[in-house]
Amino acid sequence: MDNRSVVVDPTLTERLVLRQTQLRSPHHDELVVQVKAVSLNRGEVRMAYNYADAGWQPGWDFAGVVERAADNGAGPKPGERVVGMVSNGAWAQRVIAPVDAVAVLPAGVTFEQAATLPVAGLTALHALRQGGLILGRNVLITGATGGVGDYAIQLARHSGARTTAHIRRPDQKSFVAECGADDFAIGERLSEAARPNAPYDLIIESVGGQVLADALTMLTEGGVCVNFGVSESSQVTFDAASFFRTGRARLYGLILFAELKSVEPASIGLALLARMIQDGKLRPHISVVAGWEKVAEVAQQLIDRKYPGKAVLAVG
């Protein structure tokens, strides 16, 4: 079936371009979705820029309308509005997805709102679950102006935690305050900025480098640091003595696609998050909305940290 998708072209400076592609036939447990909106994540953009071969089709998050239901009869039916995720190829007019990676949208949730949920929302959800019951607990979130950080702050607040948001600059304070952060750690060095509110029962960390090293010295006994990214550096030198002497402290490496295989399928978490938007308990912060023909421009803005929250592309 003819399709139009964003593909990688290493011969172009911008690397991302719209091209005609072919959509394969779905398996018996997969459906076909006509995509209406997608969102961008730093990981997939970096993959497209640094590692992907010519012709690779990026994209994890999508929202749209079911065009063809799964042959096995499971999952959403034709015409239903859905949100979902795939391992690649979501930035396209049509996408094929397993039924357990797709959830039906409540009537009050827009395609643009829904498209922000899969990777950012589910990563935040699974990271917070590593802390167990966090009612009344002390939670630190680094990279707090990103999509995951935004959702993590909101979900932690609704779970009854006291949340400290780590940001690099004072001008970012208003954004994380709007997300619901209780306290703020401002500055490049986490050891200086976040120490006053330490120790933390749960740290959600995505910067790596010195920030991760500092975070490992700020846990309570039995506390956990969940690391899901390395936006600063993948090389970390930390005070091992301080870490193990805390007692029962853990460093947990989170890869979302692994969580979805071993913990629960994406459909369950997506349905939960979509209901929270419907009920006014969760608010997607969308800084950029553009047509998907501007994918290269918006992707570069994401890498350059030109906006907080999420960027959404409307697929025509």
C-alpha cells in the first residue's frame, strides 16, 4: 500500500524528509491507523541524526483513526480514535501497530494532546512506579523541563509526593511551577542546587554525567534512582562509598520498550493517561504545533533545547 513517511536521507543537511514509502501487510494482531498527529522525542531524533541508515523511518508516538482493525478481532474498531506507539515509522500517513500498543481515546482528548503521551507519559509513569507508594515521599526530577520531566512532576503530585524539579536556569522556574513542582533546584551542579532538600526517596534522572553522580549520593536508605537518559554524558564517575553506605539504595536503568514487554503493555498505561487528561488531572504542555513538512526544523529545535515540553506535528 502506498504511504508517505518521514525518512532519513544522509545526503541532506537536515537529514529528515518526506518521501513516498510502502506500507507492509499487517499481521493478524495488528491494526492500521490513519495518523493525525505525532510528537517528537529526543531519542528518536538523535538516532535519525547519528546512527540511522538511509531510508530509516523514525517515529514512536502517534494519534489517529483506525482504518483497519486487527484480523483476530481484538482491539479498537475502524473509525475509533486512538493513541499508540511503535518502535519506528510513526511519522507517516499510516502506521501499523500491535493492538496491545494502542488505546482508544476519550471524546475530550484531542489528537495533539494524545500524541504527547506514549514515550514521555509512559516513561514517567513507569519511572515513578519504581518508587512504590510515593505518598508523602521526597522525589527529585532532573531534566524537569523535558516531556518526561513534565509528566513526572504532574504524576508525582497526583500521587501525593513532594517534588523537587532540577532546572538549569531561573527562567525555567515558571514552567516547572506550572507543572506542579513544590521545590526548585536551580543550577548546573545538582550537588549544590538539590542538596538542601535531600535525601530523596526517588530520583528520576535523565542527564547523566556529573548530575547522575551527584544524584547517587542523595538517596534515602532504600531509595532508588531511575536513570532513563544521558543528555549530558554517558560517562559517570561517582562516590561509590557514599552510595553503598546509604544502605539498600538502587540505581535502576529504564528502557521503556523493555518495561512494556515485562511489566504491562502500552495500551493499559495509555488508557490511564488519556483518562487523566479527560478528567483534568493531567495537562500536556505543547510548546510547538506545526505541519509535518516542518519536521526537520522542529527536530533541530528539540536538539537545541529551544522549547520546553513537547512538540507536535499535524500529519496531512
